Amino acid sequence: MNMINMKNIALRFLGCFALLAACSNSDDAEKPVVPVPTGDVTIYATTTSLTRDLTRDAVNFSSKDNLAPTTISLDPTVRYQTMDGFGAAITGSTCFNLFQMKPADRQAFLTETFSDKDGFGFSYIRISIGCSDFSLSEYTCCDTKGIENFALQSEEKEYILPILKDILKINPSIKIIAAPWTSPKWMKVNNLTDLAPLDSWTNGQLNPAYYQDYATYFVKWIQAFKAEGIDIYAVTPQNEPLNRANSASLYMSWEEQRDFVKTALGPKFKTAGLATKIYAFDHNYNYDNIASEQNYPGKIYEDEGASQYVVGAAYHNYGGNREELLNMHEAYPNKELLFTETSIGTWNSGRDLSTRLMEDMKEVALGTVNYWSKGVIVWNLMLDNDRGPNREGGCQTCYGAVDINNSDYKTIIRNSHYYIIAHLSTVVKPGAVRIGTGGYTDSGITCSAFENTDGTYAFVLLNNNEKAKKITISDGKRHFAYDVPGKSVTSYRWAKSK
């Protein structure tokens, strides 16, 4: 890629910052858009104080010899995982809030968020199969007994599908992963010993007698979305399979998931000719401290019949430590890892960027990527300022990646989860390969480097120190220096030298 093309990449982001005036954390939504600088390296910076608010900057390569002791060097000969993308969950609550916005405001926000040309290029979406705990009601797509009664429901047809179609118009290559929170109630039993029917959205287990019907349910749901022009890239058999208490939930031990995938879901996908990936687990690092469920996905991998259908495992961070990702990669290096859910809320200072931006960038964004995750997805993209809509039995204390004021459905506050995804997705594109880094280290510095498929390098750096640091970055042929603000996240992208 020549320098003219790289400057065109930089200039295309100008439109994004025109949108920020309408969707920023500032109350001054009418301030004029200030032209932003261009150079060899495009940079985005956010500080916890928001003195930089996804602010674009640029520097040129240095013509001097590099003698800086604070040099971080990229090593493209060391190659790790290929990235699938970064994004957020599009729940019923998110879609409800988006539909309360004026069409022009909604389009501006979705463009800012998902456009690779005029925005931050969010590239992964998570949705539920049937309801989630942030749906407008409790439902599945087959609430009348009999798989022949399968049909998409009003929440999907009136809210989810239209928003997904709007997003796909903006970013046609977006990936979508889906998971059920519960099976239809008529498929549930109280336990696998008594096999007594359980008429409850919460808890219960899948009756093995309905494994085939439930696998058909997945196939019909994927095909129904395909008929609407929406491809489902991946699924997990169950959201949080060890969580019995969610407002919509289903307990599924590793043995149950193994048997369901091996005897029903995998074969049904194969027969239907579906390329949709299957990820196991989709729950916490610590397996909810249930002794029999430790190494949940690994036990499934060790069954050849089930393993052939499972590409990897998905994780949440509501319990345990992300070290489990590294443990899983080392034990099963041929299986993929994906981080699919994390939340902020009143319990963890969710709107306090001085705490959350640093911690979420270190533990969720860079932390999971540096431990082999191919993607990072946060929970609700948008909730309102009352943390809703929400339902009894679901999370009453969660914030969204952004919160919209329900008095005008225009004023938007971006929280830490929006920033961490934006800082990754704006420079690291799907298909990028994480590469090695070396040189300068500091306990307050966390970073990751990537080689994009378009001939650019990407680099994302967290400076958790109070003071600014001049960091020099070298790609082996050229180098540049940048004064990284204290308590900040910075993202960089530049063209490789020919």
C-alpha cells in the first residue's frame, strides 16, 4: 500500500468525527467539527478524564536513528491467532431503544458504530435465539408443543431483524453469533432422573427425548434468518449453561452438551449443509466453581464424536480469571477461543471511566486477545438511563456499552465497553493476525500488535500510569514516537513499508 492510499484511509475517518458531535459525552452537541491532522500514522486516543474522547491524531515516521529506551518493537515473524472481530450484543432492549430514536439519529449512531469507512467498524454482533434476559418478554420460537410450530416471533420480526438489516447495510461483512437462553418449555424437565415436565422459563434441563427436535429448532432458526438475508456465523448450544437462576435459563452439564452436540446438533447442521460454527460452553472462566464441570469444553473436545463439530469455546468473565483462556489454548491449541460477554453496572462503578476504562481494557479487551481470543464481545450495545428496558429476574443494575437518555432518545453517553471495542475495531480488522512485540516493558503498559490483511499494521496500547510516556514504536523498518497520555488508551494504524 502506497502512502497516498494510507492517507485516504486516514481521511475516510473524518466523517466519523462529524457524527461524534451528535453522539458524544459532551453536552455541547453543536460545537463545530475541527479538522483533524493526518500523517503517516493514524492515532486514536481516549483518556479516563475524556480530555481525549476517541480523538484522532497523527504523526509521521522519524528520519532519525532510533535510540529511544522506551521502544516497543513489532515482530511480524511471531504470529498468533487470526482475529474474527469485536462488537456488542444486539438485544431486544437495545433494539427497543434504537427504535425510539429519530431515524436520522439512529442511522448516525449505527454508522458511527459499525461503519468501517465512516465509523469505528464494530465487526461482531451477539444475539439470542429466542429471548434473553434483556428481551421485552419471555418467549422462544416454538412455544406451542411440536417442532412443526416453529416460527419467528414479534420481537425478532419487529425489532431484531430490522436493526440487523440496517447494520448489514452499513457493514455487510459483520459476523453474528447466537445463543439460546432457554429451550421451549415443553422440552424441559426438572432433572434427568425424574424427567418430570418443568413449566418454567428459569432453570430446568433439556429432556434427552427432545434432542433431535431441539437441534431442528436451531436449524430452522438459522434458516429463517437466512431467508431474511442474515447469515449466522456461529452459535453456542446454551448461554451460561451452569446458571440456573437467570430469568430465562437452562442448565446443561458438559455431558449433556457433549451428547446434544454429538448426537443431534452437529449431525443436523451437517445434514442441512450449514457452515455455522459451534462453540462450546459460553460461560465463566471458573465454571461457577462446580467441581464436576471444570474443563467443561475440554471434556467435550476429548470425545471425538462431539469434538468434530465444535470449533472452540466461548467464555464470560463473571467468575474466575482470564488465565483459563491461556490454559485452554495450551491444552487444546487447535481449538478456538472467543470472549462473548461481560457487563458493567452499579456493582462495579460501571459509568466511572477512571476505573472501568483501565480495568476493562486490561482484563477484557487486550487481556483476552493476548490470551488467544479471536474476538471480544460486550453485553448490551444500548440501554437507557434507567438501565432498561429490563425484566424482573434479569439484570436490573446493568449499564449498556452506551446509555441513551429516555427523555429525548438522542443524548448518548459512551461507557467503557464502547471505548474498548472502538479502540480495537477501528484499527484491527477481521482477518488480522496478532503478531509479536518486544522491547520496552512497564507494569502500567499493556499492548498488542496486529498485521491487517490490507497491508497495514495495528497497535493498541493501554497506559495505566498517571503520567504521560513518550513511547516509540518500531515495525523493524521505520519508527515513530508519540506522547501517550496518562490513564489512556491509544490505537495506531499505518501502512507497512514495501
